[in-house]
Amino acid sequence: MFDRLSDLNRRAFLDGVKTLSPAVPATFSWGLVTGIAMAKSVLTVPQALGMSLAVYAGSSQLAVLPLFAAKLPLWTILLTAAMVNLRFVIFSAGLAPHFAYLPLHRRLVLGYFNGDIIYLMFQKRNFPTGYQPGKEAFFWGMAAASWSSWQVSSIVGILLASLFPDNWGLELAGTLALIPLIVSAIATRSTLAAVGVASVIALLTLDLPYRLSLPLAVAAALLAGTFADIMAEKMGAGRKTTGAKSPAPRLTETEPLNPPFDIKQPDLDKAATSTKNTGSAR
Amino acid sequence: MSATQVWLAIAGMALITSITRALFLMGGERMILPERVQRALRYAPAAALVAVVVPDLLTTPNGLSIAFSNHALYASLCGLAWFLWRRGMLGTIVVGMIAFTALRLFA
């Protein structure tokens, strides 16, 4: 952006930083835990630093740590990371109409720096689609605040971890940090069905080679969730069929579980909100 | 896993972050994700996380176990209970770690 330093863009950038700032403490603690969990895993300190800086996706970083420890093959690790990241695909669809005017490489970079909280707060602004003065600068203000608080806390966590003895079992903190994400994601009955089926299948197929159980569990979960949706739609169809609006999951979706820390929940549960947001963005 | 493989995994994960976050920014601005696909994309992350976490917590050096000696499992259940009650992420981690430490020292 050639006029990046224009007064308007500078103010929009600072506005973005300010908008994200309430989420910084939560991002910071989340990054700290992720850093500690990475450093206490099988990763070396340089590897943990590299992962933090390059991957920049907290929940998928935490999810793969047990897989590294279990010496599972590369593709299992990558597949798991991809599954955990699938929610970002929804976000990318939500951002697309806002930034389609940018050249490809700029869109790619912008996408990489998107995240759960950034996306949520960006959509809350209800920007008109297409080019708007200051919109990109606002996004970058949030992205810069989010990226720097995440990286600083994660690196501090990695370096602090060596102060704690290994037998304190601090790697468990990484697993514990995933519990709120999973529970908050269960905002609908269909998701509950999906998660329940996933855990049962994962256990039943645990002895299959290469942890084939992982893709099997996710595939079964998608089927179970979709099936639950269809059932709910059928039951809801008796009342009023308004066509494409899909009233079904709303039956249970009225009150998504409270996010773990009000606006700042860094991960999965934002996906639930994003559906409505992408809807309004179109 | 060799160091090279770990670095390969890290590079691959970075690529996955880039691709998933930019997928529709690459030229799908007219693309509308059907509701059902959106929902499926939402089940997948939670499902993948439980498919990792549940076996990880149940596996001990002596195979699958729900015995009380599986400290990580019971500590995580304490964390889960805390989260269901208070809805705080930090509290979940702190309670889980306290339970784990107590089990390790006294059980």
C-alpha cells in the first residue's frame, strides 16, 4: 500500500491496535502456555521457536505435540494440523469480498496473519465490501497487535520452560488448554454428536497402524454431525419451511456456550459466530 | 522422529496455516460456502482435537487405562469440571495442574 503512511491509514492502524488490545492479556496467557507446552514436548528449543514463528496457529501447534511424542508419521501430523485449521477456511471466505481488490501476494500475506479474534473483531465492524479507505490498515493494526503479543508470550514461555523440572509434567498444560476449546466448540447438538463419535472412533481404532484412527474419527464425526443436522432439519421442517435459511441447528444454537474468557477466546468457538458473520458479509 | 523430519513437519504446518487461512482469498470472492459445508468445517476442528486428546489421555506406558494411577486423565477431568463450572481457560489449566501435582505427590 503506497499510501500506508497517510494520516488516515495511520489512524486506522492505531484503531486496529486499540480494538484488539482488550484481547491481549488472554492471547498472552494462551501463548505462554503454548510456549511452555512446546518446550516441554519432544521439540528442542530452536524447533519450538521455529514452530511458533512459522506456524502461528496455537491450537494446531498444541494438537500435534502428542503426535510428535508418539512418533507418528509426518502425514498424520500434517493431517491433524489441517483438520484443526479447517475453521480458517470459513474465515478466508468471509474476508475475500473485503480484500478481493488487492494483488494476490498481498491477499496471501493478509490471510496468513488472520486469526480467530482478528476475524471476529473485523466482522463486528460491518465494513462495506470492496475497497474502503483505512480498512486494510485497520486489519493490519489488529494483526500486528495479535502477532506481537502471541510471539512474545510464546517465546517467553519457551525460554521459561527450562526453569521448571521435567517431572512437574507441564506438557499436560498444553492438553488442558485444549479442553476449553473443545467444550466451547460444542455449541450445537450436532457438534456434540460429532465430538462424541470422534472420541469413540478414535479409541476403537487406536490400534490401527499410523494412527489411521485420526482421519477415520474426523470422517465419522463429519458424518455424525451432518446426520444430526439433517435429523434436526427434518424435525424442524414440520413447522415452517423457509427454504435455504436452514432453521435446524438454530434450535440449539440460540445460546452458544459462554466463551472461556468473554471476547478473547482465542480459538475454535469463534467459528460458531463466524457463520453468521460471513452470512452478513455477503 | 529425526530432526529433519521435525523441521519438515514444522514447514508443512506453516504451509497448512497459509493455505487454510488464505484459501478463498486466493480468488474465491464470489464463492459462497453452503451452510452445510460451513457446519462441517466447524465439526472437523473439534473432532480432530478430541481424536488427539482422548487417546492421548487414556494411553499410559502400560496401554489404555482409566485406573486411578492415570494421573493425567483425572487431572484433566478436574480441569474439565472447573471449565464447565467457571468457564475460565487459565483456571482450567491451573486446576488441572494442581490436581496433577497433588496426584503425583500424594496418590
